[in-house]
Amino acid sequence: MKFKRPLKITSRSSSVTNGFVQAIIPSVEPTPEKRSEALAQLGMTPDAITCIYCGAAATDWDHLRPLVRKKRPTGYINEVRNLVPSCGPCNQSKSGSDWRRWMVSAARGSPKAKGVADLDERIARLESFEAWGKVEPLDLRDLAGAENWESYWQRLATIEQKMQEAQLQAAELQAAIRGALSTREGAVSFGTPESVKKDDGETAR
Ligand SMILES: [Zn+2]
């Protein structure tokens, strides 16, 4: 059984940030008609959905315009006008990039890098999709109220600070425990076995 490097409290920081961001991004459930209309812009029907970027089997709905940038909501939301079918590898490679720049970039896993033959055609379909959707980012700060907005992100900063303090204390506890166990056989380390699932469903990292 292999042991991974110790899990730090602060290694959960990005999950916490992500929770704060995702908790306030609105979703609009599309009607089947609207979904069909959106897919038609991409040259697809609900029965024949493929990755718009490369043509592989689609497994994800990708946000054409990213919802999050620099740990803050961009103002783009979960709505049919901002969702395109994607394969997992394209979704991961694109991540928070501008879709057009990413498609023609040399980035690992980009359609250009993968040698997708009908790249121009795919870009044209996405342009048509965007022209149809006319998506503009919402000013979430304004919609929420500036004061509420600022105190929300201040709260996140406070939690991150508390996590750093807790990590420092954890290091002290570890040193004490390690010292107390120093007469035992085998070196004491802190961490979790690789294959153990955590309570929150995440695989131990
Ligand atoms: Zn793809």
C-alpha cells in the first residue's frame, strides 16, 4: 500500500473558493424546444449530439463562456445559450480559455493540436451559436447589492485565513505526535492511503 504526501488543510482552499463561486451562479433550465433550437445552431439534433470542438462523442455540457475567472464569477451563467456539447478531454483542455483562441492554439488537447480537419466549419458554427444566443455577462455584484457582495467575499477571505492558521496548528500537532511516537518501529508520517475514498466523495489527494 502506497502512502501519498500529507494532506494539508489549505489544500482544500480551492474547493472552498469554488463552493463560494458556484453557490451564487444562477441556472436557467431550458425547455426541450429551446435546447433543440440551440443545437440547431450547431448543426445538431437532440438525437445526434457530438463534441462541437472535435466531433468525438459528447459527454459534457461545456460553458462556452467560462463561469469563473480569477476565483470570481464572470457573470456568465448556466443557460442553454452558453452550453455546448463537448467531450471530456476538450472540456478539460479548454478549461477557462477563450473558446476561439483555444481552438486554434497549440495547447495540448486543443482541436488544432488534435488535427481536427473541419476546424473552420466548427468555428463558424460556434459563431452562429453566439450570434443566436447574444449572451452578455450579468453584473452579479450589482444584482446582489454591492455591500452584500463585498461582505460575501470578505467572508471567504476570513475562512481562507482561518484555514492557514489551522494548518499551522496542524503542523504543531503533527510534530508533537511524531515526537511522542518516535520510539515506535517505522517512521511516522501523515497522510492517507492512496485508494481510500474521503467522506465527501473525493479521492484522497
Ligand atoms: Zn472534443
